[in-house]
Amino acid sequence: MRELVVVVLSACLAGCQTGPSGPDLPSPPSSQPAPVPTAGPLSGRWVGPTAEERGLITYSEIRQDRCAHTCVDYCKNFYDVEEATLSHQGTRLSGTMISRFAGAECLSGGVFHRIPASFGDNPVTHSLNMSVTPSGGVSIAWADGGSELGGGAALVNHDLAGTYTASSIAVSGERTETRGTTTETWSITFGLRRP
């Protein structure tokens, strides 16, 4: 009997495992936290003064063909981007920006008007979502934040495209429609730089 116990014990020691294993059993949870994605090089603080032809500039124009007087009405609005805080992860560049009205230049009924910045100088916070490519391209889909940049030129209603470097971002877009003798044009120019 003693020999049988020794044989069974020896067989078990040779073939038995100390715990469950195998491909069909789950592994125990890892105690290591998931790695945090590395921030891309465009992460950080940006600004955009319209005095440097940056910030946000919206333009709308109505042009009448075959007219005798006041054939063109337009308005160009300027918004300084006081601060944009962006996070760059992969091909996404997103965050918030604070802009402030910086004045406008308009022609209406043949009369030129300059609207001062103090007319509407309360800061406004916008969300900002852009797509970037490794080759230096940047775009803003209208449905993904372009409409927030529209301002007075909201009827542009199309995606914006441009380029970026380590120290600057520039996007723009334009749309023109002709209805009968009236041609309407809307455009947006948007730019940021490192402070």
C-alpha cells in the first residue's frame, strides 16, 4: 500500500500544476495602469491677433450684376483669439479658444462703416476640433466646429482646410453662390501662432 501512495504522489508531482492555466482560462488582471497616450507636438497654448492677420476673420458679400447704384454690400468682421488651449492626440487637435470681437469694416448702401472693437468686446469661448496629418495638413469639418467659427459668415457651410507648422496654424474656406443676378460670397480665415 505504501508503494502505491508513493507512485500516485510521484505521478502527481510530475504532471500536476500548482494553479489553473491554459489558453481557455482568463489571465489575472494586471496591476499596471493603461499607458497614457503621448501628447502631440501641437498641444499647448496658442493665440491669434487679427492685427497679425490671424485670429478669426469672417467675410460676407452680396454683389448685384447689371445695377446702377450700390452694386456691392459687404461686411468683414475681425475676432482676436486671446487664447486657445489645444490637445494633440494622433490626428485630432481639439480644445477651447477664447475670442473677442475686434471690429468690423462694412459697406452698405454705398456707405462705408467702421465698427469699433468696443461695440461687442465680451469674450466668447468656443470649442475647437481639427484634424491634422503628419504631412502638415489641417482641416475643420463644418459639422465638427467650423460652424462655431462662422460668426457673421455662417452660411459658408463647408469644411475649412489649411496647413500647420510647430509654431503656426492657418485654415480658410470660401463659398460662392449665384442666384439670378445676385452673387453671394462667404469666407472664413482662421490662424493661430505660439505666444
